[in-house]
Amino acid sequence: MQLEFHHGLRAFQASDAISAPLWDTGTFSILGFDPASGEVGGAVQSRVFSVGNGVLWAEANVGIVATQAIVDVSYGRQALDLLRKGQTPSAIVKRVWDKDSDPLPDTWTKQGRQFAVMNARGEYAAFTGPKATPWAGHKGGQYATAQGNILAGADVVNNMIEAFENTTGHLSQRLVAALEGGQRGGGDTRGQQSAALVIVKKDCGVWLHNDTILRLQVDDNPEPIKELRRLVDAWNERRPRSATPACKSNDN
């Protein structure tokens, strides 16, 4: 068994995953950063109910985390805490996985976990465990990392990065375009059910003292990415302004 980590802007795909599914876990996600606005965010789709309830963890001025596959939700909290302390995404990915005590190795093994960490500057790292259900892997791009498991193949993450990099507009539109690209590549082999999106920036959400630019969940829908696109387009048609004067220049 060989564990591989990924950071920077280089691409990495599939780990030496097990040959047959043992766990019902498939998901694909993307984390992204917009250097023009300073916003950081992520989006996810899965053939499970309410995938947004646990996969994406975000904090303004800190970063964003995706924890998926054989999920340990605490990876999100741990990674954000270490980002606050100034650790690099690559160091965090290694530290969190290494200290995992693997409490359920026979039924929910750490060897199948998959997660990605991005800081508030768009630097990131990703990890796919050797027993993540195939196809499983991740790929990095410029200010974005895509990862998934139980996928149709590498085209899912390849398409996600290509769509993110080649789409213009607000970060929300680029993140949804990435999910659409992943679905065109075959997506989760079990189908679709739920999707979620979150974007944060300090004090720049609508109303006062709100760090959340946008948070959306589609919890049970035969075409959740299509519904997420509808919601994102509606939001962008009349984007709400932050109450914080310093953020008004970012409302366009």
C-alpha cells in the first residue's frame, strides 16, 4: 500500500483503490478560490440524501475543507483549527490522517477516507486513501482542487478542473460549472440525489457581521446540479449587497 498526497498546482489521479465497493460513499466535490474577490468556496454532489450535511466546512479568513468517501466529519473541524494556527494544507492533510485512530477499521476504515484542504489564499492539498471505492482520485488546477469516489472515471475530476478554469463570472458560477463538468464525465456511478455549495469572505455576506456570501443545499432531487444551477443563477441576477462598506466594491 502506498499513500500519496497532492499539493500545489500539479495534477494527481486515482489511488490503488480496492477492486469492489464495500461502502456506500460516492461523492465528487470541488474547492475553489477567487483571487480577485478573495472569496473561497466549495461545491459537492452525491447519490446520498443531504450531502451538504457534513462534507463542506468553511470559515472566512481561514479556508475550506471537503471530507468525503469513508467520512470522518471531524476532519473538517480539525483542518479548520489547524488552518487557523497557520499550518499549510499539505501538513494538515498528513497530520489529520496520521492521527486518525481508525476506530472502525472493519466497517468504516480510515484507509478509504478522502479529503481536501484549501487555505484563504487558495493554496491546497488533497488525499485519496488506498481503499476509497473506485474510481477514486483527485486533480488540482489553478486555485482549485477536485476529488471524488465511486466515479465513472478520471474524466469526472478532469472535467471539473477544466470547467472551473474556463468559466467566467462569480465564484458560485464557476463552482456549479465544475459540478456540471463532473456530471458530463459520468459523475457518481450510482446517480444523483443531492448537492450543496458554500462561499465565504469576512463580513461580506448580506446583512451585518455575516461571513457567508452564499450557502445552498439541494437535499433530495433527481437532478440536484440542475437545481443548484437554477438557484445560483437566480442569486446572481440580483446579487444582494453586503451591509459592510468595505465589501461594496466586490458587489458587481
